[in-house]
Amino acid sequence: MNRLIVHLLYNLLLPVLLVAGFPRFVIKGLQRGGLARNFWQRLGFFRPETRDRLDRDDNIWIHAVSVGEVLVALKIVDEWLRQHPGTGVVLSTTTTTGFALAEEKTADQAGVTVIHNPVDLPWVTAGVLRLVRPTRLILVEAEVWPNLVRQARARGVPVVLVNARLSDRSERRFRSFGSVTRVIFSQLDRVCVPYQADVARWAGLGVPAGRIAVTGSVKFDETLQDRPAEQIEALRNWLESAGMAPGSRILLAGSTHAGEEALIGRVWTELRRSFPDLVYVVVPRHAERAAAVVADLRQIGLRAVCKVPLSQSDGGPAGVNADASPPVYVANTTGELRAWFYLADAVVIGKSLLGHGGQNPVEPIVAGKPVVVGPNMENFRPIVADLLACGGLVQIDGPEKLRGALQALLADPAAAADLGRRGQEALDRHRGATRRTVEWIAHPIEAPADRE
């Protein structure tokens, strides 16, 4: 399909989609907080002090959607400034939680400016590009906005997609609109992918194979220095202040989705017959679900203690003495999941038991923890296959197998530690991925040509 027609259709449909999605955007923003702050940045309007910070000729612009992508972007920012000290970095995010994390983590980096990503209307993105004047536009994972990409290239700005993770679902969706997506993806000047198998997948979507480099996963490029020691200690202190006995073992359910907290809660109740010191900590994928999580736990006779107290008492089910039953600790905060994993003795990954696609199993493995996932890990198929091949992960074929898998790990700490070690070894191939990615970004790129 002709590129002009693709962009014309996109720009006719986008305003309709934005209007239709605005109520949901507002609801999510109110739930997560920070909606009003810097709202006008999304439409390309900036305060004078922000405009002054953006007004330089050596900026690179990195865009990341939310917390997970921001964590990747922050590693790239640090490595870019190590290799290119004194240059400017503009880090844009879509969500308020991503913005808050980016702002917190870059507070002491004078050359970094955090903004909300402008909505992809042509006059909005054109105005922000004129203001930022980037030398590179770096998109994290599969966040490719057609107007932003087209206008960057029209200004001679190379566009690079990094840590280009592509789930089976996303690939199927892109292929179903093949004539459209090929036009958009063909405009990418470079794509950095985690695995060799990703080369063919992106090439099949319109990116010439010569522009694709296997750099490994930035998300998996962890070192001991990345251990968030202060955050870990603060979380441990909260647990003990909330009633956890020192020395307790922790079963942690990370990035859980609806129904999984109660499912794992039932298993925990059974496991406590054999392991009375076992504590259950839940970190929901979306912190705003805390009230629903508490309600689900009450339905099965468990009481919850939330890290951020709810407006109503967390308490326990009617007629139960809350002090007589051990609580479930609900971490209804954001940006702390990685630290929580370091406290765990066994980890269950959410969205893999009752959801579809799964959540990222890598961070607890980086922490050296034994990890159990359910059958639904479609979005992380390559890394799960690697981990299973080396015996660094336990995957069960249904929720009914969860108790047995956890029982085996908790009963044999040496075997559990060995599982964590083998998982860490499987991730070694990704060490240095951040450095390789930044080198690929910085390597000279021809001024973008008009490619169909």
C-alpha cells in the first residue's frame, strides 16, 4: 500500500480512536494519580523552564511507554551518558507511573529531561520535534508511532527501535494488517532485537534484515550493582512492622491478574500445614486493583494488609478474628517489584495461571530465585524456552499443579537454589546488551531516505 494512503487513513482514524478512548484514559489516570500534572505536554505545550531544558542541539530522544519500558530506557540513558558525557537526553513516557519513575531515577542527571509523550497527531509531534531537535529517535520495544516516525525521518533524524520484543499476539496482529504495518516498519533505520529468531520475525514485518542487529535483551542485562539494596531493606522493614516474624520464608506472587491472588492464596493455606513459617506476599500487576484483591482474599477467608492502606479497613472476613489468622501482604505500590523479588524464597509469575501471555519471569531469576510459571507464557516464549532447556525454571501445565511444584521447592532449599543458579546462567548471554545497544544507536546512520 502506498505510504501516503497509509498515513492519510491513520490520521483520519486516530482522532476518532482518541475520542473513544479518552474516558478510559481519564479513569486510569485518576486511579494511578498524576493525571493533571503536565497534562498539556501531551498536546505539545511546555512550561518555559522545560522549553529551556529542551533547547539544545545534541539531544537524543528516547520514548518508553510505562514502568517496564522505562526501566529499559534508564539503562540506555546511563550507558549513553557514560559513552557520550555531556550530551542531552529527552526521555518521554506515556503513563503517569512511568513518568514518576523516570523523573525520580533521573533527578540527579542534569542533562536528562523527562516529558510526557505527545499524542501522535501530526501537528503535535511536528511541534515537539521542532523543539527537541533530536539527533536520534530511540523507541523502546514495539512502540512505533507513525506520525512521530515519519516526521522524524523527514527532518533527517534516524529512528532506532531497541529491545524490540515481539509477542506472538503482536506479531499476528501486525501480520493481519501486513500492507499497512510494512509501510510503517520499513521506515525504521535500525532495530535491536534480543534473539537471532527475532531477525526473521521483524524482517517479515517489513524491516530489511540488514538493519536488524542481535544485541541481546537490555531488560535482562543485570549486574550485582543493580541490586536495589535500600529498597529491599525498606520493604523488609515494612513486612516486619506489619507483623511478619523475622526469618519467615516468603512466597511471592508477582504481577498477578484477576483471580490469581485467591488461587495462590488457597495453595498457600495448604502449604502452611507443612511450612508454618511461610508468608504470602502479593504484588498485583496493577496497584489500583488492591481493593478487588482484598475482596477476593476475603471471599476465601483470608485477611489482607496493604502497603498503602485502603480507604476502608483491610480487615478480614465477617466473624473472623483478624488477629488470629496470618495476613496476606498486598504490595499496592508501583516501581518496587524488582526489589520484592530479592526478598522471596519462591516466586509465582502472574498472568500465567488464569490470564494469557504471562508476565516477565526474568527479574526474579536475575535475583537468583526459584520461579514457577503457569502454562500461559506466550509473550515470553523465547526466554521461557531458554530457561526450561537449562533447568532454570519450573513450568506447570495447569493451576492444579501449583501446590506440588511449590511443595518440592520449599522442601528442598538446595534444589531451589540450584534452580535459581541455572536460571542466572541462562541469562548470561544478555550481559553487555545495554552497551551493544548504545554502540549500535551511536554508530553513524545515513540520513533517512524515502523508502516505500
